[in-house]
Amino acid sequence: MSLVLAGLNHKTASVALREKLAIGEHQLPEALHWCLQQPAVDGCVIISTCNRTEFYFWLEHDAVSGLELLCQKFDLPLPDSRQFLYEKRDDDAVRHLYTVASGMDSLVLGEPQILGQVKAAFDLARQHKALNKHLERLFQNAFHVAKSVRSKTAIGRNPVSVANSAVMLAKQVFGQLTGRSILVVGAGDTAQLVTRYLTRQGFAQLCITNRTQARSQQLAKQVNARVLPFDLFPAHLHEFDLVFSATASPEPVIHKTAVETATQRRKHQPMVMLDLAIPRDIDPAVSELEDVFLYGVDDLQKVVSNNLKSREQAAEQARVIIDMEAEAFSQWLRSRQHLQLIQQFQHDSDKLRQKALLKAQKMLRKGEKPEIALDYLANTLTKTLLHAPVSGLRQAAENGDAATIAAACRLLNLNCEDHQTGTRPAGETRPVGNPATSGNQAPQTDSDES
């Protein structure tokens, strides 16, 4: 069994590709159900944001490809998709998840919003019974790592998000937002962050519109904004200098015709529009219009680059934490994967103990002296338990297999230094016969009387 991650993100795919593979919140349960129907999948968590779509599979067979599963899900040709998809396994997948949850793989280095999105993906997988014990432990550890990165490094100070970068970009275009009329389309997490940052800038008017008016009213109340009914906002676009759009709509909510009408009514006064959604909220054809400045998620990279230098030192410290925690989880995982082997050895040893003990008890009931029964019990346990390791050591010695001999020394707590060159301590003679069968012979256990 193994952990396999398959997906794409803002580093490997354009916004057009990312929106094709984006999974809306209402589509995630179906996607999880599809994953669990695949024969090799024992668990799955799906993270889908504007910057990434990632499937974390727990697979029963190492030969199964996460990329093949992803391409099957989205009906993509695998050869053509390798250029923008990636697959990571086991340790690399663990490290990647920790990096994502800590905000170290985000468009904005160290942004905190992604942690909430990862937690939401985990909660949804748990709700739909898509988790197994390994994924449960992995994601709980990821949350711990993200918290540790924020508390032990400066990466969380003065947090910068995509929303904040969007506001900063708007300021760069206008110089200041004072006196500007602003519309925010949407009332989700990103829209809430946008309004929070806007309130620090000052403006002439702020309006909120959302398909669910109750959410618009709730957000508007928090930031002292006006609510604009969703079905009416296209007709009022001309009233706004600046438009932020961040909905979860699967198709554009702002069309070219509505914006073109707005620019005509504005008498060609510039309008700035920032599309923070994946899939995009604003028809890309809007960029063809004069007097309209349209920016998307990928455009924010230019704003983000100014913050990278100040965060690089903290990022290096964060990577050290991530590497240490990823190795710790991998060690736990390896121990769990070999636990069945250990349990089998313990079970077989216990069966041997019970069998030898029953024989010794029968001997006592038949009148044998206690010392004879005890001698039988000790010899039977010792010889049977030693048979396999002694045979293995003898075979390794005959083959010159130093690695197996060294491993046996560690497992059996033997001092093998004097035997590395084939020499023996002074005064020691070579034993005659099979060391596993020398000494007193115990009665055969194959012919136990009933």
C-alpha cells in the first residue's frame, strides 16, 4: 500500500487548464465517491482551489498510477497531460502536502488561506467516509506542521493573501482608492478577505452582491457596505470604478456585453476588474474592451514577487521543519506497514510456546520429574526459535553476505566484531556439529499424544 498524489497547480498549468480541472464544492462528494469506487483506492482526499487541484490517494497496489486515475476521472489523454500534471509518492507526497498546508507552495508565499481550504477538504473526506487511518494521521500531522511553521518562523507575520495582493494591485493602478466606488461580487472566504483589506484603504462606496442575498447582507453588515441584488448588478456596473469578483460559479457571471454597456455609460472612464475565481467569473473577452483593465489570478504573481525576498529566510526555516516532520511521519508509516509482520512473528512464537507448554504439562501429569519437563520446555523453545536465524546465518556465511550478517548481529544483539575477518578469540575452539542441535535432544513434538 502507498500514498500517491496526482494533480496540477499554478506552477504547472495555466489558469485555463486549472479551471478545466477545478472541482466545485457541490461536485466534490461525487468526485470522492468516484475515487472510492476504483478497485485499488482505499482512501482519498481532494483539494481543489483556484491555484490547484490535487488528489491524495491511498492505494492498495504500488503499481497503480495516480496520473492514470486522474486522467480517467477527467477524460484526459495521459501522454498529452504529463506536461502539466504531476505525481508524487510516499515521502515526496507527504512533504508536498506539508508544504501546501503551510502556505509554502501557494501563489503568495506563506499565505494562510490555504490551510483552511485543506482542512475543509479533509473534513469533507471524513464526512463522506473517504479517509482511512493513514490519511487521517497524515492530514492531522499536516495541520500540526502548518501551525508549527507559523509559530516558529516569521512566515506568518504580516500575512499576505491573494485577496490582499489584489487590493494592492488595485492601489497600484489607481494610486489610492480614496473616492473610488467598489463592487465585490461574492461573499465567500476570498470575498470576505477582500472586503477586510478594503476597509483599511478608504473608499467612497462599497457594495456587495451575491447569489444568496442573506450572505451578502451578513458580509455587508460587517464592513458597513451596501447590498446590491445579484440579478441587478450587471445593470449597475457603470457605477463602479473597481470590481472584485470571487464566486464559486462554474461559468462566468460577468459577461462582455454587460461590461461594454457599462463603459459606454461611464463615458470611457477607466474601470479595473479583478477576477479572483477559478473557474473565472469574468469573461476573458472583457480584456478586449478599451478603458477596461482586467486582471486574473495569474497576474497577481507580479505583485507577489515583491514580497518574496523578505520571506525567503523564514521560508528556509519552514522547509527545515517540514523536512523533519515529513521524515517522522514516514518512519511511523514504515513501522505501521511492517506491523503485520511483527504481529505474525509474535503470533507464531506464542503458538510455539503454547504447544511446548502443553507437552511439558502432559509430561508432569504422567509422572515425569519437573526438571525433565522444564528441560524439555527450555530446549524445545530455544531450538525452534533459533532454527531459522541459525540457518540464515549459516547460509549468509557460506555466501559471504556481510549485509545479512550485520543485520543479524543488530537484531540478535550479537558482538560480531571478532568474526568480521573469520578469526576467533584466542583459546576458542570451533564447535563440532550443528550448533542448533547440539546438547541434549528434546523429545519430538510431532508425535504428541492426544
